[in-house]
Amino acid sequence: MIRILVALALGAITSGVAHAQTVDIYAAGSLRAVVAGLAKEAGTPFNIAVTPTFGGSGALRERIEKGEKPDLFLSADLGSPQKLAALGRTVVPVAVFARNRMCIVSRRAAGVTASNVVDRLLANDTRVRTSTPIADPSGDYAWAIFDRIDAMKPGSGAMLKAKAQAVMNLVATPQSPTQSAAAALFASGQIDLSITYCSATAALEHDLPELVSVEVPPQLDPHPLYGMAVLSSKPEALRLALYLLSDKGQAIVAAAGLVPVVDLPLAAAPAQ
């Protein structure tokens, strides 16, 4: 795929234009920092105006299936872009551009650790929040964790899914304009544990310092893969796609808290 993108993008460079060209990007909510970095590091030098739309990957994919036409689709899973490819909507093969991990977020006082996290999830009085499966891959990954726990403790998967469904529609008023909805649910005392992307935990802990996170044990973690679908032959879209797969683009991925899909040279690693 990289060779295809190189050929198309390099061919397009010779036909440069004086005014900025717009690239519409549909992206998972967990990719806000990645899209912002891409717009700054690649969009500005290439004279490309990035117009982002964020949401659950499954919901965005359904909008595309119904006729909406972004140039790039950056998904928190592989299934959604691959489905668009199967429908003939992509111009190059789907590519993995990032990985993530799943984490458990709780109050520090709860004492949740990697060694006791399964027992804490299963405790009768623990209220567990996840995203909505299908609409948001984060929910699908959480359900996959429940299925793996069920393989260890038969019957526990259905109980965990029922717990998550019981609090899925809860809402809370943020305590400040910048506080996230998830942090507000913790602050209002409506949830005890949340299963989310590890890349999102730093923001949660910033919003509510009493929160801490632990990585889901490797044997339970579905190890999320993020897929990119190029939906337009627009040269600028191809340039951004190629940039995201480059060392510089992968440094943007790493700076956003996700895991690059290639080993970064030391010179390209983002400053901490």
C-alpha cells in the first residue's frame, strides 16, 4: 500500500496548486490529537486544510455507507474500514496505522491493580462503564475482554455485559467546561470502573486527579488495531495518508498516546 501511495502522491506533487485544498477526515474520537497533529505537521506544509468529523467508528462507517463522502476514514478498528473496502468504497487497500491498549480506570482509593482487576470487575457492587458496542469499537473491545474473562470464569461474561448495559445511558454534568463526560460520571459517583483506551487515561486523570488507571492484563487485552481507509483519489488525501504511515506520522501517533505500528528511529521519537 505504501508503494501505491508514494506513486500517487509523488505524481500529484508536480501539479501543486496555489490555494489550500480541503481534505475531509472522519475519525474515531480517540484520534483527536492524531488528527490535530496531522493537520499541523502535514496539512500546513502541504497547503492542505483538514476538516475533521469525530465520532464512534461504527457510527461514522454507517454514515459513509449511507452516502456521506469523506476523503479519509481513520477508524479505531479494522472491521469498519474493511467493510467499506468490501463495498468498493476505498481507492487503496486498508492499512493499519496505529495500535492501542485497553485500561481500567478507577478512583485511587479503590485500590484496583492488575492482579485484582478481574475480581473487582466481578464484585456485585461494582458499576462498570464501557462504550456502546458496534457504534464504538471501544465497546467491542470491552465486550471482548468480558468474553475472555468468561473463558476463565464461565458465566461471568454475561454478568459483566449486563452491568455495563445498566449504566451505558447515564449522563452527568461536567464540573468545568473542559471536563469530559467520562470524568463527570466518576465525579458524580455514578460509576466505579471504566474500561477505555489507555491513550485516553491521561486526559481522564487530568480532569479528575483522584482517578488512576491500570493496563488490562495482556491475556485479556484484545490489543486494538486502528485502520485507515482512503476513500478519495484526491491527491491531498493521499499525501496525508502517506504522511501518517511515515516516521513523522508515526511520531504523531506516539505523541497522542497510541502505539506506532513501526519502530521509530530515536530522532523521530516525540519529546516527552
